Amino acid sequence: MIESHAPAPPGCPPPRSAAGGPTGPARLPVRPGTGRFLVLAGVFVCAACGLVYELELVALASYLMGDSVTQASVVLSVMVFAMGIGSLAAKRLRPLAAAGFGAVEAALALVGGCSAMALYAVFAWTGDWGGMWANGPRCLLVAFSLATGLLIGAEVPLLMELIQRIRRQDAGGAVADLSAADYVGALVGGLAFPFLLLPFLGQLTGALLTGAVNAVVGGALVLGLFRRDLTRRARWLLLVGNVLVLAVLASAAVLVDDFERAARQAVYGDDVRVALRTEVQEVVLTGGTRGRPLDLFLDGRLRVSGRDELRYHEALVHPAMSGPHGRVLILGGGDGMAAREVLHHPGVDRVDVVELDAEVIRLARTDPALSALNRHAFGDPRVHVTTEDAFGWLRGATPATYDVVVSDLPDPGMTASTKLYSQEFYGLARRVLAPGGRLVVHAGPVAAGPRVYWTVEATLRAAGFRTAPYGTGGRRTGFAAGPDRTPADRSRAPRDWGFVLAARTDPRLRIDPDGPRPRVLTQASLAAGERAARRTRIAGLPPSTLVHPRY
């Protein structure tokens, strides 16, 4: 029920509690209805900013550290827990609701706005220190999630106090009003992050701009609407604090390009030639000039290295090409290396490449070093490129079309790749194979990840294939190509690649005696790779499916 309160006599300050905060109705410079609207508008904006902070931490952590499910679970669970603690702690600030809310919003703007840069900086400049710094980014992720959650949780009790002091109403009605504004604001923030902030501003600038909006709205709401509830000293402190926060955020925004270049050099070295953010991922090319080997990184993970890519691509392609190979399908392989190896074989009539990222294809066609490494494979008229998700493309493909399917896809341990290593995916690949056709799969490192590798093999068998597992040594750089980005921890970088050759009948693992002679791969090394892989076998592993991924 709404209760009325008589205004304080002219010239008298509002009643104050023992803690120094007003206990009576707020003395507003606007009508109570307008004041309620402005508070709810502030709730809307602050909720949008809070959700952007959450999504930005999840996205950046997934990009830097891999395994998006784990990172999202850590961020959201820690943040929700901290929100509860923040709500309890804010009860002590209710007598000073206006000042407390202003201070909370200034702190939240600073913490949330700078979190992306701080996380990226720790990842870039502590990646090779080892020891206590080895988990620096993960520790900082938890710290920022905790701090952001505490501050977001503190907003609700303070806003409830402020809106009740404008016009007293029953608690259920006040909660409903605040919740409605909060949830609608969260919707707007949740949509603005992937569709506006991320594509147009990027993660760093987007977080800084969100912090600036948060500081302006929070400060304006308190200093404009509730300034009479603050002492002169409190008003000045809040004003100076918000100005300092905005100055820090603005300075960081001015320096963000220089910071990103410096951080990129700290991660990749000073030989970065191409760095761009596509709709799918970050693509970086280093080297390839003045005798330096070319490296291609996708989302910070080494995908192709000129030092030893030949070992990988020959082992991936040549065993599968032993047999009929007139029509070949390459899933992934946007760098063009797998197509290069396929085109070495006589009798190839058509090669279809299904690659998700059109920018990788463009670089493979136009970058002088990358196109030279793939021998201008995409310029061959037999090669046809489709820019599409491999899973969706296979669902619409014509059955029994291809003699060979080459699955040149990212590491199965990455969450975004798990559906491309599922039983359902291999069932679709089996459907497009012609009688006697073969499928070869990159299955991750054998020695460093035997459980993941043999789960891939078990999944292929569950899809109706007979399998021949094998591996090859390589990857002599200090960059990991698996689900974790470990830029300089050479002790953790995998030293081999694992593959599985699959067919409806028992596949024969050999190099085609009538085909071209590989430059690195030999029949002896292929047999040794098969024996080494079989020694790591883990029996009894269940297959991975769309609804129960096991990587």
C-alpha cells in the first residue's frame, strides 16, 4: 500500500539516521513520478552494463584460455555467488543509499571497464614466466568475476531503498518494478554485446565504453536526482571519483590500439605481418619474409607452421589417397595445404573445400607467403570452395559422392569443435562417401592427449567405420595448437599429431605406390606412427555425441 509522507519544514534538512543518512522521503528536484522513472531508467542502463561485463569476461576468457564451457561456468557461477554476498553486504549501506550507490557504480565502471585490458595484459606478458604466474589469467578471471559480482549484487538493496524513498509502496510492487527494468536492461546488454560492441568496437574498446556509460549514468542519477541527500563533501568526493574513473577509461581508450599491438607482439613476437578479426575468429600471420618461416594462428592457436606443416599435411592426406580418389572433400583446410597435397595425386577430378571463415580463404589466395606455401592450390580450376559450417553443409550434401573425405578441423578438445567430432557428424560424413571411400580425421595429439584421441576413434567406430589409428611427430615451435593458448610454455606444447583413417571395411594404412612420393612421409614412418599410436590405446571409451560431448 502506498503511504504519504509530509515534507520537511522549509529550511530544515531531512531526518537522518544515526549513520548519517536520510530516513524520510527524498527531496527531489523533480516530481516523484519523474524521479521513479529516472531511477528505473538508471536500473535499465546499469543492468545492461552489468551483463556486458559478464559476457565480455566469458568471451575473452574463452578466447585466451579455450574451453568456452569451462570459462563460462567459472565466470557465471563465481559472479552469481558474489552477487549474493554483495547484496548482503549492501544492507549496511542502506542508510547512505544515495552515496553508496554512487560509489558502487563508480567502482563497477572502473573494474568492469578495465577488466578486459587487465586480463589480456596478464595473459600476454606472463605467458612464459611459469611457476606462480602459469595460472595468472585464470586467477585474474576469478578475481574480476568476484569483484564484478559483488558490485552488481550491491546495486539491488541500494536501488530498492532509493525507489522506496521517492514514493513508498509495497515491497512486492517495488521488486516487480526493479526486476522488470533490470531484466529488460539485461536483454538489451545481452544483444548489444555480440551484435554491436564486439563487431564494431572489439572486446577492449567495448568494455571501456560500457564502463564510461556506467559511470556517467550512475553519477548523474545520484548527483542529479539525490544530490540533496548528500553532504557537500560527499558530493565533491563522488564527482571527483567519477571524473577520475572517466579519465582512466578515456586514457585507456586512446591507448588501446598501441596496447593491443604491444600485447600481440608479446604473444606472437615482433614478426606479425597480418592481424585481423573476422566474423569467426582472430587471424594472425607471422613470418614468411626474409627467410623466416610462416606461422598461421587462429584465435591464438597455431594452425600452420612453415617449420613442420609438411609432416602434418602429408600424414593427413596421403594415406587416405591410396585407392580411388577422383572426387575429394576437404572439411576445413582453409589454409590450402591439404588441397595442395591432394592435387599432387594424378586422377583427381574435383576437390570441394568447405571452410567456415571466408577471410582465411582470402588470405590463402592472396597473401604472397601463404599462397606460395600452399602452391596456389585455390587457383586450380578443380578446386571449389564453399564458405559454410561443415556440419550444416554435410546435412545437405548428396549421398555417395566422394571417394575421399579429409577432416582437417581444429583440435577436438575445443568446445566449438566438439560437434565436428561427434557420432552424428561422422554419420553424415559416412553418408557422403562412395562405396570403397575413405575418411581421414585429425584427432589431436596422441601422446599428450590419448583420451581425447581414442575417444575420436571410438566415436568413428560407433558411426559404423572400421579404423586404422596412426600418428606422426612434429610441431617444433613453442606454441600449442590445442584447446589451451599457451604461447611460450614449450614444455606443454604437443610434439605430435594423431590421425584416424576410417572406412566401411578395414582400411589399409599405406602410401599409394602409384601416387607421388611424399617429401617427408615414408611407409616405414607411417608404420612406426601406427605402432606408436596403438601403444597408447585406452579401451572401453564411449563415443562423443551432440548431447553428450566427451572431449
